[in-house]
Amino acid sequence: MNSKIRHQTFIFIFILLISKIYAQDSTVIDSLPDEAKVESYRIEVTYQKTTHLLFPSLIRYVDLGSDFLIAGKAEDIGNVLRLKSSVRDFEEETNFSVITEDGKFYSFEVVYNSHPNTLSYDLLNLQRMKEKENFTEVFFEDLGSGTVVQRFLENLYHYPKRIFKHISTKSYGIQFSLRSLYVDEGKIYFVIEIKNSSPMDYEIDFIQFKVADKRNLKRTIVQDKLLKPIRAYPPIDNVSHQSENRMIFLLDQVSLLDGKVLRIEMFEKNGNRHQKLQIENDDLIQARILKDLPIQMK
């Protein structure tokens, strides 16, 4: 009898321990911060028609959540995914995921609709819209003295000295360069130059700053961190043909972890002449102290 009681007691204690461990694991999962969650996009599919998804980069991996879906890359076009339902009128919601060559991870929730509202999805436009929403065009005055900062911006705009010659890219007749970096009271000033030697105007959609992974993006999933500029001077939305312009962006001071780089990307509105600069820690530490410059405070 005692042996039986001991056996039952052991089982009871074992169940309590397993329940406690499960509860702890559930707490950890439930307490994950919002930054760790990947937003899912909702799309509709049907049996009679094919849905197409256009991605900004080549598709490297696709995982379907159920047998209700059929998917495949379009022949000779590595960034287009074909998707349709394998059965009619499935009722359960399902999902699928895509990883592209630039390291981006996309998650989709899928429902059946006999007459979908949309049959083509452009993920590049979606990405631009989301990044543009995150880009701050309303600049703040909470810098201690907005007047002093404004004078710094105005004087730097006319200051001729250039620190960097190697941080530059040129394509489609557009040269995009980082001229200089300056620091002051926990803020960093990026002096950027845009030269347009093409016969067409360059209309700027937006310029963004983000911390990204330097490693081979074919082998890793990355979550880029967008940095919000505090101010930009002067506001420029167009660079005329055969001309050049300069802009200064003010951001909170940033340092980079190992394996990370700072990317500055400029997107053309209604065009594809996008430009990208890559800045490393060795470049950031060459920033000059702003108050040491021989510039006049007007």
C-alpha cells in the first residue's frame, strides 16, 4: 500500500512540475515585445484565378501553411510568386511565408474569396509606403534651442569643406554622396550631396536612414531598424537635370554594433533610380565636432 501511495504521489508531483514549466513557457511567449512580432498581410485567393505577388527582391524560400494553397515562382522572373487555391471554397484561414534574397521576411494570412478584390500585389510599393510612413517630415523643436540648431544647419549648408570622398554612388546619371559628418551635444549632422547629370529631373520620394546587417543577406533574416531624422535642411523634393543640391539631416547620435552598417537610401518618386550609401563605424568616428569649426553664427 505504501509503495502505491508513493507512486501516486510521485506522479502528482511530476504533473505539477510539468504544469509549472508549461506555464512559465507560456508566460515567456505571451510577454514577447511588439518589436519581436512580424506583421502579417491579409490577402484573398480563389480557385479559378491566379494571384500574383511582386517582391522587391528575388524569392529564396516559400512555406505554405496548408494544402489549400498552390504556389510557385514565375518562370525566368525570380521575384514574382504565383498563388492560387487548390480547392474550392475552403473555409479555414491559412497562411504562408516568404523570404527574399535581401533578407526580408514576409508573413501572409490567406482567406478564400470566389471574387477577390485584388489579384496582384506589389510588395515594393507596400514597403515604400510603410517606410515613408515611418519617415518623419515634421521636425521637432525640442532640442534645447531650436534657433541655434537652425543656424548650425544654415551655416553647414554653405560650409565648403568635405570629409569623405569614398562614400558615394552613381547610377542612372545620379550621384549620391555623403560629404561630411558633424556631432554636437548627442546629435549628428549628415551633409548629403545629390548631383543630377542626366537629362531628366530627379523627383525625390523620400530619403531614409536605417541600421542594417552587413552580413550576406542570402543566409540571414534581418530586421532593419529605421532611424527618424529630427530635422532636414533645406527641404528638397526635386533635383533638376544638370544640377546639384545639398541637404543636411539631423539625427540622434548613433554607434553601430559589430556586423552592422548604417544605410542611407534615396527613392525616386514614380521611378526606379534609387540610390544607396553604406556607412560603417570607421566612418562615423571621423565625424568632426561642430563647435570646433570656423563658421560664423549669424
